[in-house]
Amino acid sequence: MMNAQISKVDKRDARLSMAYITVAFIALAVGGLMGLLQTLVRSGKLELPGGINYYEILTAHGVLLGLGLTTYFILGFQFAAVSRTAGTLSSKARLSGWIGFIVMVIGTIFATWMILTNKATVLYTFYAPLQAHFLFYLGLTLLIVGSWIACGAMIATYMRWRKQNPGKPSPLLCFMVVVNSLLWIVCTLGVAGEVLFQLLPWSLGLVDTVNVLVSRTLFWYFGHPLVYFWLLPAYMAWYVIIPKIIGGKIFSDSLARLVFILFLLFSIPVGFHHQLTEPGIDASWKFVQVVLTFMVIIPSLMTAFSMFATFEMFGRSKGAKGLFGWLKKLPWKDARFVVPFICMVAFIPAGAGGIINASNQMDQVVHNTIWVTGHFHLTVATTVVLTFFGISYWLIPHLTGRVFTKAMNRLAIIQAICWTIGMAFMSGSMHLEGLLGAPRRTAFTTYGNAQQALDWIPYQVAQAIGGSILFLGIVLIIVIVINLAFFAPKGEQDFPIGEIAENAEKTPMVLENWKIWSTVLAALILIAYTVPFMDMIQNAPPGSKGFKLW
Ligand code: HAS
């Protein structure tokens, strides 16, 4: 079955995909409200009513948006992408998709319930020795197990395609989904190990203490690739969907595949760059992982090159002249293009911030300051999430049999402008305040009226202004999503898939040789982690009992 012949996602697959996307937007609404409250509390202008504490809503915000919105949206999008390019899911794969969904929802309900009842105020990184109720950890376990079942269904559909089309490269979008799913499965093994072997028994009282360093290391073994699990679906849209929307071609199929393979290889063995200030890890192993971190920057630089090439090729084909003449030829009134384009522009300072964080000496200045919060609001909350909004504008109507009207297109552009202004205020002032030494993960305090802390307050007020504008952005996106799901006129909305440029090189099949890539991946992980991990276990300090500070 060739992908070119399949132009619509099967109705049954569309329902599955919409189920995931619906939960994603519910998480956005609730988590977004928590974000607004946080910025207001931190500005010193609001006290939460009814004894609700700041860290409780901070945990809800991080878990619902960082782990909920992203994972559900990505799986929903990926199911649609696989069904559109590799053919309708088999009934077994679809059933697995539903089972995965139900398991994930049960897990999400457990975790959210514990957070909202103040029994899991441990923030989204659930760092030991902070200890949550065991149902929180069980909820996270179910979330991960459910996602594995869903990813398994996608990989099985890809394998069916390969079997039916021997010797041919798989559809690019489907290939990308498989890479992201593999990345997810391999990295979540770390957090699954942490939760199952350390945190669950500890929270149930089966063991008294936990090895904190091991738990954090397992978390970051998962935590950094997690950010690329978020990023890669945005890259899928940039590489495959955007060229079609602007009327151009994909610059190079091989380059896009190579970029995804590089992410698979280099995004995992780099967790130590989150632990550069952590004692107990030898500096030479931190150095190894920082070098690998700089390797994982390369595929993003290749992506920047590829996007510029796609835009320029298109512009020149329309007669653009001069160095930047092609910019004028892009479809500036189409939200499906404009919104992801804003994300690309935002990723330039966002990525530069990441490179600063990854540099050992500079990280000493910014680590655990609110600079880092500014960094991830530009990366995940702008580059990634705004691209997800851009995807929703054609994907949701495609799945619900409706159309993206001109009025909604206008609202979507207003939404993106709100997001850009709100984020410029919020993330910009977080970066600046961080450079002045303000810590992250902290409720409002003046530290006994210390001058340094008083100097931070104007930045915190700017964050509250930005946060309020962003919340308006959340209201607008929810209005658009409800319209596209239930009220927009019935019709056919295209699921755009770009074609490869005629003069692009032929795709080498080695890019799809999973034996090679999984061997290299395993080797890199073993090189980066084996010795320091054994060291953490053999020379472990006394474990810590659990703390509940709320
Ligand atoms: Fe990061 C902390 C390093 C990317 C998310 N990061 C975080 C945390 C999160 C996060 C959530 O090394 C906080 C975790 C916590 O709670 O503690 N990050 C990096 C590096 C990159 C990077 C090197 N991060 C991301 C992405 C994220 C994300 C992507 C989410 C999606 N990050 C770190 C480090 C820390 C960290 C340390 C720990 C700090 C600490 O001390 O705790 C790189 O991947 C960035 C590479 C990106 C580029 C940009 C390429 C630009 C492109 C756009 C092209 C534009 C076009 C349009 C075509 C090199 C592709 C142009 C048009 C025009 C008209 C101009």
C-alpha cells in the first residue's frame, strides 16, 4: 500500500487520535490556570485561598503540562500520522491504542488526585528525598506503561508497512514516529526503574531509605531525552507538513532521517548536564556527557539549515531575489504556517540558552535559578507547544470532518501574537532575574527584605503580566479547539504531507537499519553511564528517609 494513495485518516483511527488530543487540551486548561496562579503568587500580589500551597499548584502545573499535555498530544498526533502514511491501523493495533489510552488515563487520574489533595507536592521532577503518596508513583507507572502499549501499536504498524513494501524506505513521517517512539521506550526505562525499584517500595514503607543520587541519575537518564521526545513531533511538522502548507518541497529526505537518527543516538547519554553541580559524580564523566550534549545540538543546527533551505527554495521558485527576498513569498496569512514559524524563530534564543546551560562553567551561574525556568518556557512552552497548536489547526478538523474557517484562522493568529508577547515578558524576565541570582521553584519571599531579593520583584511583576497574557492565549486556544471539534462547518480539511524536492539525493537504506542504530545507541549509553553508575552504588552514602515538607 503506497502512502501517496492514503489521503485521509480512517474514522476509527481518528476517534482514537482525538481521544488522546482531548485529554491533552483538558490538561492544558487546568495546568494553564495553575501557571497563572503561580505567576500571581510569585509577584507578591496574591495569596492562595483555603490553605492551598504554592508548591501544590507548581506540581500540578508541571505534571499536567510537562508530562500530561505533551505525552497525550504527541501520541494522538503520532497515531494520526502513522494511520495517514502507513495505512489504517489493524484492529489489534487500534485496540492496543485504546488499552494504552485507558491505562494512561487511570494513571493520570491517580497522580492528579494525589497532587490536588496535597499528598504529592514533589514538583514535576519528583526528586527524592521529597516523598509522595504511593498512588502518585503508581499513577506515573501506569502513565508510562500505557504509553509503551501505544508506542508498540505504532511500531507494529510501521513493521507491517515494511513487510508489505520490501526494500523501500518507509514514509518519512512514519519513520520519524518510529524514532520518537523508540527514543521514548528506551528513555522511560530509566524512570520506570527509579519508580518501581526505588520510589514505590520506599513510599510504601517496604524500605526506609533511598539512594538519592541514583534516583536523580535515573530520572535525568529519562529527563533529557524527554525534552527531545517533546521536540521531535514539532520537527515532524516542520520537516514534513510545513513544506506542503507553503506550497514548497522537503529539502532532503535523507537529511531529515539522519537528523532523527542523531537524536535517537545522542539524546539519551547526556543526563549529567542536569547534574553538573551534583556531588558524587566524577568530573571526567560529566565532561564525557557534556561533549555528547554538544553532539545533540548538531541535529538542531541541521534542522535550522534544512528549514532555511526549504523556505529559500520555495521563495526562489516564486521569483524571490536577494538574500532574504524569499521571506516575502511565504504565506503570512495562514496560521498553519505562521504559528510554527514563530516557534522556529523562538527556538533560536531558546537553543542558545540551552548551549549556555550545557557549558559547565556557565551552568554554575544559572543552575537552579529561574533562568532555567525561562529556558524551558521558550523551548517546550513556545517552540514545542505552539507548534502543537499549529498542528491542531489542520489536524483536529481533519479528524472531526470539519474545516478550519477564516474566522478561526484569524483567531489563531491573534492567539499566537498573545503567546509571543506573553512569553517575551514572562520568559524574558525569568532569564534576567535568573542572572541576578533568583532561585527557581520558590514562592514569593523577600528573604527578610534583603536588597537583592527586593531587586527581583519588578521582574516577578513582569512575569505575572506575561503569565496573564499567556492565560488569555490559553482561553483562545481552548475556544478554537472546541470550535474545531464540535462547531466548525462540516467539510474536508487536508492532512498536509510534503513531497521530496526532485533534485534531492536518494535515501540510503542504511538509515533504516535498526540493528546498527540500536547497537550504537546501547554502546553510547553503556559508555556514558556504566562506570559512574556503578560508582554511585558501590560508594553510596547513607540513604535518605522520606521528607514531606508541606
Ligand atoms: Fe534544555 C534544562 C541544555 C534544548 C527543555 N531544558 C532544561 C529543562 C527543560 C528543558 C524542561 O545542559 C529544565 C529541567 C528541570 O526542570 O530542571 N537544552 C539544552 C541544550 C539544548 C536544549 C543544549 N531543552 C531543550 C529543548 C527543550 C528543553 C528543545 C524542550 C523541548 N537544558 C539544557 C541544560 C539544562 C536544561 C544543560 C540544565 C540546566 C540546569 O542547570 O538545570 C539544545 O538541544 C538546543 C539546540 C537548539 C538550537 C537551535 C536551533 C534553531 C532552530 C530554529 C531555526 C529557525 C528558522 C526560522 C529556520 C541550536 C532549529 C528562521 C527565520 C528567521 C527569519 C530568523
